[in-house]
Amino acid sequence: MYKDSQLYVAHSTSPIHIIGKMANRHGLIAGATGTGKTVTLQVLAETFSQAGVPCFMADMKGDLSGISQKGKLSGFIEKRCAEFGIDPSSLKFEGCPTRFFDVYGEQGHPMRTTVSAMGAMLLARLLDLNDTQSGVLTLTFRIAEDENLPLIDMKDLRLMLDYVAKNSDRYSTTYGNISSATIGAIQRSLLTLTEQGGDVFFGEPSFDIYDLLQTEGGKGVMNVLAADKLMLQPKLYSTFLMWLLTSIYEKMPEIGDMELPKLVFFFDEAHMLFKDTSKALTEKIEQIVRLIRSKGIGIYFISQSPSDLPDAILGQCGNRVQHALRAFTPKDQAAVKAAAQTFRPNPAFSTEREILELGTGEALVSFLDEKGAPSMVERAKILFPMSQIGAISEDERKTINSSSRIAGKYDSAVDRESAFEKISKQRAQAAEEVAKQAELEAQEKEREQLAKEEAKAQRKSSTKKGILATVVGTAFTYFAKTLATQMARKITGGTIRTTSRTTKKRTTRKR
């Protein structure tokens, strides 16, 4: 419950609370499975909501969806009321104003961002690229910006990389050498992210982080991310969380310590954020966690053991709730000892022994005091939530989604003209011009062939005419000669016959 800038969470000999202006100093809720971490998270979150502080929480198992519905009296709550001296009839069960989100858009409003908004450097860290690959990815973003080729989704980036590779000679003098092998390595890393759902996460409309900073009826809105599917894709989960934290850090103004935080994050199964994470990415997360509190943002990690978090981040978590740990192996025993050493000792008991003996719903609690120093650790029982414990039905979730103030704002993806469409259009135009040129060349070759065939035909015709003329000429000559000879013979023959007759007549007369 919330009262006088104090967020009451637990009770021992006296109520234990977080001081409002220290709530942005980050925190840790740790404990073995089944010890009550989820209920502690829910109690803390709804207390923030009552104070008018919106929260964001990654719901790994669907259990946190119950925060949207009012709770009811149960045997567990009646027992707690007796322990705390609370009259059950005075309880006012109520849910918190809630909005559901889902990167995949299946159980809540989609949360998207563009590739360009993610940025080359952060994307390179998430993909664990080496220096050379990071440099090529950075210049690809630069070329896209210089040539007005917006990088919105994964298909934009993949085609842009291909475009840069195929035009590397054109860009080498301006941007530096671009190796096709390096482009190939980046493409393979992108393929892994795409297969995990990157093609769904990157797109438009982009999510406005100020939609997380809302209140309804004076209560902070609980922004619940359905992460049961997302947690199975560690690359995408890390990408999403880094984008969200980085966006809030970059867009929120510096405000320092306020009476209450502007927004509180709860990251369940926090070890997922650091599992198989590169050193560069871990350092980036550490930087964001260290600096984001000056923006009025508090981050609470929920995990089984404090050792799941890097020391640099664990050192930023001043507000601690430690549920029971089990020590079945030497490694477990070392984890218990390490967890005990992170608390300010209480002379009334052994912290290490208490961690092993805590029951369900009990915890060792230490919050920061007014001066920002850790308070002495106390053994306490966590308060019960006023909202429903456990998951809600699918119909209840649908009703909340449809009545949300942002219903329809992000639900339908928009695929506007970007790098993919522009490059594809350029290539289509280029292919069309190549086809036209090829057609013109083919037509020219066809004309040349026709001209050659015509010339050949003309030469063949001329040859035939020449042969015919020769034959005709020869025939005419032969005919002329023959005719002349025949005529000559006729003339000569006639002359001889006439002469013969004359001579004969003359001879007769002499006789």
C-alpha cells in the first residue's frame, strides 16, 4: 500500500516500506522457484500504481496478467490478515489499470521500432559483430541516409547490405573498402535475428515510449509485456529490452531524484538478459542501468540468485528483497553465502542461515534510507496484493485490449516506401532499361542481318542477271551468226544458181 511517499511492501515487527524518492535507485527480487517472487513483484507494482507511478513488466508465465483484475479473499489472505492485525472486512480489493503488449502482436498491442531508430552501433553490439563488421554496418546506415533510403524493417536492411556490396566500387573511395565476405557475415547474423522474430519487431508504426508513462484515475498504468514466447528467443529478447531502455534513456529529460519515480521497470527472469551476452552488450546494459536513474526511472530485476546478475549491475540495486535459496550443492552454498554478504548485517540473526530457512512469502528485506544508505536487513512477510493472483482468461485479455486507450494505434503494421521498395524499383528500372537496350540491340542486329541478306540477294540476283545476259548474249550472237550464215548461204546459193542458169543459156545460144 502507498502512504505519505512511502511504498509499504512487507511487515515484521513494524511495516517495511520503500522511500519514494529512493525507488529509482533500482532493486533486486531474488529467490528459488516457488518462494514468492512473483507475488512480491505484484505487491510492489500495484503499490507503485496506487501512488500514480506507471510500471512496465515482462510477464514470463502469464501470472502477472492478474494485476488487471480485483482480487478476492482467500485462506492465504485471511492468514496474513491475522498475522498483520488487519481486519479482512476492511480490505478493498481492486485491480490496476492495465495495458497488454506483445512483440509478436498476439496477446497485446504490438511494440515495434525501426532499424534506423535502433541504430548501427547498438545493433552491432546485439549481433556481436567484430570491429570490421561493425564499421561496414555503420557505413551502410550512412549510405542509406545519404541516398534517402529509409531503413524501416529487416528486409530494408538486408537488401541495403546487398545493394552496398554490389556497388562497393562506387562507395570505396568515399566510405572505405567494403568486403563481400564481411557483408555475408553480417547477413548471417541478421538471419538469426530474423528467424527469432526480428521481422515482426522491426517495422512501423514505431512505438512511442511516452505511451508507457500514462495514468488512469490517478493510478499508474501497468504495462504488461507477454513474454512467454519472447523469452524462448534470447537474441530478440535482448534486442527488445536494449531498445526499450536506450529509447527511454535518450528521450527522457534529466530530473534527478523526485518524490516518486516517473516509471518503474520489472524484468522477470533477469538472467535471460545476460545469458550468452557479449562483453560489449553487457557493458552497454551496465551503462544504461547506471545512468537511467537520473531520468527518474527505476529498474527491478527478478531472478533466482543475485549471482545471475553481473557485479556492476548488482551493485546498482540498492533495494533488496531476498526470498529463500536452496543449498544442495557446493555451488548453491557459495551462492547463498554471496547473497548474504550483499546485505547490511543484523546482529539479531545470521543472514546466511535465514536465507536457507525462509518460508514461502517470507523474505529478507533491505531498502535504502533517506540518505541513500542500505538499511539493516530484516526478516519479514510480504503483504498480499489487492489484485488477482494468477493469470486471467483469454476473453478478459481481449476485453482489456479492445477497450485500451491505444487500441488500434499500433495494431496494424504499415509498410511504407523505404529502402527495399526504392532499391527494388531502381533495379526494376535498370532491368527494364537493360531489356530495352537488349531489344534495341536485337532489332539493330536484325536490321543488319536483313540488310546483309538483302545485299546477298541483290548480289545473287545480279549474278543471275549477268549469267542470263551472257547466255542470252551468247545465244543471240550464236543465233545472229547462224542467221547470218544461213542468209549468206541463201544469197550465195541464189546467186550461184542464177549464174549457172545464165551461163547455161549463153552456152546454148552459142551452139
